[in-house]
Amino acid sequence: MSQEAQKEKSMILQKEMIEGLFNDLANAKETGKKVCYTFVPGNLSELIRTFDMLPVYPEINALQSAMRKKSAGYIKEAEKNAHSEDVCTYVKCDVGMMMKGNIGPTGQKIPEPDILLLSYTGCFTFLKWFETLKREYPNAKVIMVHTPYQENAVMTPEMTEYMVKQFKEEVIPQMEAVTGIKYDEAKLKRHLELSRQAEDLIAKIFDTTKNKPSPIDAYFAGVYYIGPINIGFRGTQKAVDYYKELYSEILERIRLGLGPITPEGEMKEEKYRLVVEGPPNWTSFREFWKIFYDMGAVIVASSYTKVGGVYDLGWRHDPERPLEALAEYCMNCYTNLNIPQRIDLLSKCITEYSADGYVTNSIKSCNSFSAGQLGMMREIEDRLEVPVGFIESDLVDPRYFSYSNIKNRLESYFQMLEQRKMIKEEEKV
Amino acid sequence: MNKYYLGIDLGSTTSKAVIINDQDVIVGRGITNTRANYKVAADIAREEAIYDARFTLLSNKIKQDMEAKPEFKKYMADIRTVFQYQQFKRRMESLEAMLKKTVSEFTYSNKDAIVKKLDEILEIIRPQIRSEFIYGDLGSKNQFFRDIVSEKYNLEVGKIGREFYEPFMLAFDKSITPVENEMVLFNFKELVLESMTVLEEKYKGLADEQEDGSKEDWYYAELNAVKDNYKNVEFSLREHIETIAGQEIHIAKMVGTGYGRALLPFPEDCIKSEILCHAYGAHAIFPNTRTVLDIGGQDTKAIQVDSHGLVTSFHMNDRCAAGCGRYLGYIADEFGLSLNELGPEANSATKETTICSTCTVFAGAEVKELLHNGEERPNILAGLHKAIVQRAMSLIARSGGVRNEFTFTGGVARNQAVLKYVKQMVKDSYGEVTMNIHTDSIFMGALGGAMFARRNISADLPKTKTSQLAD
């Protein structure tokens, strides 16, 4: 980030939170804290906190490894150990990191898991991932929760009940057994109340892109903004404080009429407003971002910032229905929505945030995102007559990021947007 | 002064230039193979387009005669071929000098024999090529300098002893690049006049050809007319040649596009994406076009356009050579054929051999295996052509399918076998739709560029277009 950007208080707060977590993890053995590995979509952060456990998110570690240019080596290590070229690169990066000593982003060792908690089954790779980890960590307790897919675009009471039953009969008793701590519902409710507060703030933050210029980039900066809530701080006071600070900083940017912050300082002219579907590429994150901000393109909404929870449509964790809230949360994560729901959600973003275009970044090794992406794009194009663009890259395998190909396609796309903008303006006149 | 607009499409295999007038009518086209030096490739294409534009202007001057009298039509076609040959000849002289210089620096023990053999080879191929240009149809084969020379040269090298193979290949490789990268400017008037002398020689000695029914009637009509009346045509041309040669082809604006566009010596605002240019060019020629398929050397694009010719979405294959023109180039090499021979041979197939490989390099291995198993070469070629089109069809499907009129552009659209399969598969998948393939399909990107140039891109966007090709 730029000199000025580094002074933003929220960034300092976030850095401290992450460092604190990894410190706690490094000292878990000494402090006697249990460690729970889990995934971002459908994570039961509040329940993990209720049992005083520390969370580890393997896919977050993978993306951080990629940003630190370590993923290529880790992936090579995993492939040496018979993980196929076609396997999700988050998995291989994580497995490779583990094989190389499990050193996390802060340079400290990440402790072994006491629990492998899978609370979202929409991504089948997650199942296989934990099967692999189970072989490496035979002492870890595996807890698997089946999350029903929103096949018919609704969460029925039966679906919720089915999940709550699993929490009551499987998850909670096993957590009690591993931690030796009795389930305390009042404590869970307190965490859920804090989650609700943070979620309100997050919804407000991502809604600021309604402004012109947009004060934030909801994809490239957005992935930083969702960092705290996706790395295990949901349900904590720290998260609430962070989002309060971030929101006030953004309000100040709106007051001053400023555009988003980029690694090269403030974006001067907002030329195009886009909605992006799909995760970013992490190995060349800066280069990828630069192609956009160099062209004056700001992302006003993205699906990826919703993987850890969809708060746009008003859903919040409800402390009064603690286990039901957790169940709904799991079922309501972005990739658990059916395709028409995703189309509706993205269409709403395009309309409400006055986007000029819709871009799909299709990820080679991510089935949960890639399945249906083309159909969604077609439907959105037809429904809203918005120009659509399609690029391809990968999560954390640098071999699948081709700068020149992506730049070529995006350049064409931006030229296409420019033309259409002019036609529209002419039509207005 | 008339204003003209230039579009240059610097592709991975060929560089194309198109000049249009202020009514969007194409007045000149130029094409050359893309070489290491992009600037030279672009300059050559541009110069070619300017010569072509002068011929167009010349033809316009004698338009009535060309329409009414067969000898005018024939003469104009022939003079362009000879003009091409005159350009070829200059370059050939450079190449000969360069080959001799390269060989003189060799340290092989049989150097003297090499020098002698080189002279012999050059003495053989020089008149061969001349004759094929002037009396044959070499000029209409769309072959570039490098291809023409190497074909003849390799054939002769193959005939001499094996000990010469390596030095001769080395000599060619070392000499061709600097010659290709050299920019030679020709004097239009001088070259036209020289061409007229050559034509005089040709027509004077032309024997009566017996009508044996193998050719169309107009062929004999043109031939007889030109034999008897070429002096009249010459006379008419000489009347205009001075004016046309002296006329400035004022390029008011230009736009560069294509894979090498960033390397063109153009200002940034004169560079446009080839996707937009191809769509715009295709739409200009066929205004009802809604889907454009462009198969180029190193990428394939499926583009959807609106009624303005503006792109609404596109899909590209820019990762994998299987499905691009280069695939055909590779296959041609594998079979020792020239690119132009691929399509006709594939079209002579009795069936299409299934080619499973999705990779260009591995397709090579598969082809060898099939040949070994006794599969006929045309059938294998047909299978390979079909495979390319299947890939393109999948790209079209990804981009939203064929919605209305469909236009096929890019260098590969010149391949008759590809064309056959495209027509067939589009029909199978999308039913009866109008399919447009134009002889200028390879120039669509450059045409779109020129049209953007004329519209100054930002200031004057198209509302309605009336566009047609010059005769």
C-alpha cells in the first residue's frame, strides 16, 4: 500500500489482529488452547470461540502463501507427493506448506489441529482436503456437518432443523469432548450478537459503492476488508471495532469525494464501474489489480467478498436463535446459493451500484465457483444488457496466470465499455 | 485532396493493411508475413496497400474500358502479378547477394563446391520463379517471399548430395532474416513501366491456345483480346500513369490492431483491440452480422456484436494452439506440405479420421501413428481440419452461440476445408443461418481499424454505415 494508505488506522488494526492470532496459534501448546481447522464458507466461528478454540483457515493460509510468492514451491512439493495437476491449488498449496513445516504467513509455526471441522459441504474438495489432512494428523478429531444446498432457493424449516440436529448430536458433544469445556449457550449468544453488529457494518461498508466515485474497491480492497471476519474474528469485539473504524474512514472518503485507495495511491478518475464474479488470482494480485486501476476501473461489488457470508439481503446472525442462526449461516453462504439466486444477487449489485459491466474471472481449479459461471454470465447479459467479460486464471498456482493474455482480454473489454458508454451518452443527447 | 484512412493489423502470422476512402470503401490492401521486425512488417503491409490503392485508382480511371473490354480486365490482372514479380525480383537480388556473402564466410572444407553449387541452384530457381509469376499463377497464390524462395530452394538442395544439406540450410536461415527485415521502397511508376515491358514480351510471344473445353469461355476471350489489343491498353494506361504515380495517398489517420499492436510505432490512442476491429470490419461488410468467428494464427475469437457493429461479448482461445492457425502450420510442416495445399487435400478425403488429440504437438505424434497404420493422408487431414473447427464451435457456444448472421474472418477462413466444416457445423448446431465468408476475410481486422481511424474513435461514432467494397 502507498505511504498514505499505510497510515490508515483500520489497516494497522487488521495487521495487529492477524499478528495476534498467529501469535496465539504459535503459543497454543503452552497456553493449552485447542486448535480447530475449518474453512471460510459456512464457518462456525462463534461456536469455535464458545469453546475457546483457535481457528485455522487453510485456504486463507494458501492465499497468503501465494501473495508471499511461496505457493509455487508448496504446490511443487504436493505434486511430488502424488497430488495431481488438476487438484484445487488451495489444497496443494496447503498440503505443501504442511510438508515444509507448516510455517504460517507471519513466519511462525502453525500448530497441529485438534479438530478438523467441515461445516460446509457445497465444495466437495473440502471433504477430500480434510481426508488428506486426517491422514497427516491421525490424532485430530474430524467433525463433518452436512449442509443442504439451496436447491429450491429457500432454506426450509426442515433444512434448518436437520442442521441443528447435527450441531446438537455431533458437533457440540465432540467439541465438548476435545476441549473439556461445557457448551455455554449464553456465551455463544454474546458472540452472535457481536457477529450481528459486525455484519451490519460490513453491509454498510460494501453499500458505499453506491457513491460516485466509489470510495472503495469492493474486490481488490474488498478482500482485505473481509479479512478479519473471514479469518476467525467474527463474533469478537475486535472485529466490531475494526469495522467501525473502517466505516468511519470510508465515510470520510465519501465526504471528501475521494475514490478508492490503490497500491499506487488514490485512484484519480473513475471511468468504469464493474461487478466481478469469481475469486481473484493471488499469485499476481498486484499486477492483476493494476490492470484495472490503470484503466480507471473500480469494482463496485464482487461475489468473492460474499464467500464468508451473504449480508446484502438483510440476513444476520440472530442471537435469539443461536443454533438455527448458525445453520442458516452455513446454508446461506454464496456458493451454497443456487444459480438463479446468484444471478439475482449479482443483478441486484449491477443495478444498485450502477455498474457499467460484469466480469467473470474463471478459476481453473475451483469447481464451486466455475460451475455455472458461463450460464450466469449469459443470463445477466440478456437480462440487463450489460457488457460482459470473461478471463481465466487460477487461485494460487502462478503457472496459470498469464499476464499478457489477461491484459489483452481486459484491454479489449475496456475498449468495448468505452464505446458503449459513448453510444449511451449520444443516445441521451 | 482526397483523404484516406489506414488500418494495420499486425497478426502473429501475417501483417495486413487496409486503406479506405472517406466513404469507407476499401481502395488498397496489403499483406506480408510477420517477421522478427514488426515495424518492417507493418511498413511493408502499408506500402503494399498504397501500391494496391494506386492500382485501384488506375483501374477507376479506365473503369468503362475495364467493364466493356476483356483485354483491359486481363491486362490489369496480369500487370499486378508482374508488378509483384518486380518487387520479388529486387528482394531476390538482395537474397542472392546475402547468400553468396554468407557462403563465402563458411569454413566448411568443401566450401568451394558449396559456392559453386549455390550459383547453380540460383541459376535454376531464378528463371523458374520468374516464369511461374509471369506465365503461371504464382501471383495469385498468396505466398510470401520467404515461402516462394524456400520451396524452390529446398527442392534443389534436396537433389544434391547430403553433404550439402547442412551448409545450405544454414546459409538460407542466416540470409533470409536480414533480407526480410530490410525495408525496400519501390518507385511505383518505374515498376509499372518495367512491368509493361515484361508484359509486352509475354503477349508478343503468346501462342494460340487450343480451346479444349478445360477452361471457361471468358478465358479464351480475354486471352485472344489481350494478345491482339494489348497496345491499346498500354496506351490508355500510359495516359494516366503519371498522374496516379504522382498523386499523394494522404493518410489522414491510422489505427493499429492485432497481436503485435502494442509494438506498432503508433500513439496510444491509435491502437485498438483486434476484437473490436474484427467485429467492426466484419459488420461493415455484412451489416446484419451478429456473431463473428475469427481464426487467426495464435488465437481464435468468437465475438457477438450489436446492430452498430459494437462488441457485446467475446470469448477467446489464446492458450492452446490446437484450434488456431498455427495448428495448421504445424500439421503442414509434419506432412511437408505448404499451407495452401492443406485445404484442397483435406477436401479430397473420403472420410474424416478421428483425431483425439487436443494438443498440437501430440497431434503430430497421433498423425504419425495413423499414417503408420495405413490411414490415408487426405482423411487424416480432413480429421485435423474438423478438429480445429470443433474447438472453434465450442468457443462459439461459450460466447452465446450463433444468434443471427454469422461471419467468418481471419487468415484461416481462406482454408476451404475449414470453411466446409464451419458451414456444416454451424448449420448442424444452429440451423439455417446466413453465413458470410468474404475473400477479404483476412483483412477484416485491418478494415475495422481503418474504419475506426476514419471515425476518429472518440469524436465521431458510427450511427449508420453504408459500406461496400471497391470493385
